[in-house]
Amino acid sequence: MARIRVLVVDDHRIFAESLAAALAAEPDVDVSAAGSGPAALRALERAAAEGRGYDVLLVDAELGALTGGGELPAVPAPRQEETAAVDGIALVAGVRAARPAVRSVVLAEKDDPRAAARALQAGASGWVAKDCSLQRLLSVIRGVLRDETHLPPALLTGVLRELTTARKHRTESERLVESLTPREREVLRCMVAGLGRKAVAERLFLSPHTVRTHMQNVLGKLGVHSTLAAVALARRAGVGPVGPEAGPSGRDVVERGGQLAQ
């Protein structure tokens, strides 16, 4: 019998342990639990290194800051990075990018079309209520492994509306980005990477004054008034950052109070 390896990621200990125990009673399911995003990532890495990777990730939609993270049931003393807040949707996106074979299902306490749409955009294969029956959850787990996408019927209309709106915004953002010159697009990619004016000048072999002019032109053509707004629009349009070779100066501050840094 082919066994399904499931990892439950939830910082509510009682729920995580109860769900893991219920799933473990199934003859074809192996289940583990993690109490934080970092703990989940470590579990995925460890399992992959041992040649027994997980098949399905069950992620709490409200996954967040912990008082003491780590794998369940043991709770080791957390390092600083383990206690940082980790959004459940961000975890889904990270796992999708790093381990595309792993299917993610988001477990939610309430129906939220906007959050469900975000989860699907991040790469989730399903959105399930936490209070659903065990048989329903098992059906979803097996379904996503057949490349099915599972949503509660009551959410379908709202999710489709959210996805359509997001696509409309993306299309408008793409149109605005296309209005930029090639050099302005390069500058925008540097802005997306978080580079300040001096760092952009070093990267593109331009004077800081020229870079400032390009940045102002970018803001004007995109119809925004701050670097953060320009970066948000660029990300909606699918504009990625420049590569890491920009160096440590790429950490310069790019905005102060909504204005370009001097």
C-alpha cells in the first residue's frame, strides 16, 4: 500500500496534535506535526535528505508568531529566527517554489474568499474548514495528490471574483510597466530588490542624479507617489528584482516617509 506522508503545520498545539492523531489512525497515512513555519521547513528539508519527502502540507491559515516554536510534541528552546511570525500563505508560496511536488492545503476557521484566493495564487491546492469531517479532509488530501483543486462550494463565487479582480489589476499594472523605457525598467527592478539611489547608481554605472531622475520618471509613469507603491505595482505586474550580485549596498534605505531617500 502506497503511504501518504502528511505534515500538519499549526501553532495551536491541541489542534495540531489532535489532527495528527486522527490522521495517523488511517492505514495509508504517515503524519508528523510542526508548530511553526521554520519548523515545517526544517522538517521538509530533513525528510527530503532522508529520501522520504512529504506529499501534503496542511497549513493553518492563521499561522503566526509563536511563544515557543518547534516540532510537536517536543518544544525545544527556540532560536530567535524560529519565533518570528510566519504567515501561512507565505509558507505555502515558499514551499511551492522550493518543493513543487509537495501539495499544500490551507486549514481555516472561517470562509474568507480573499484569503482563499491568495492561497490559490500562492500555490495551494485546497482550502478546507478546520471543523470539516475527517473523511472530508482525507478526500481532499487524496484529491490534491491527483492534481485536483478543492474549495468549499460556498466560496467558489467569491474566490473567482477575487481572482478576476486580481487579474484585472495585474493587467493594468503590466500596461503601466510596459510604458517604461528599458532603462527605467532596470531601475524599477533595482527598486524591487530594495536598492537605494546610490546602490542603483553603482549597479547601473550611472550618476546618482541620473538615477534620481529615472526613479522620479518611474513614479510618474506608474502613477504612484512612493517607492513602496511602485514596488507593489511592479510585483503585481510580475516584475522581479535584479540578481543578488548587487552586493551589500543593496540594503540602502530607499524611502523615508514616502519620499525617495537622499
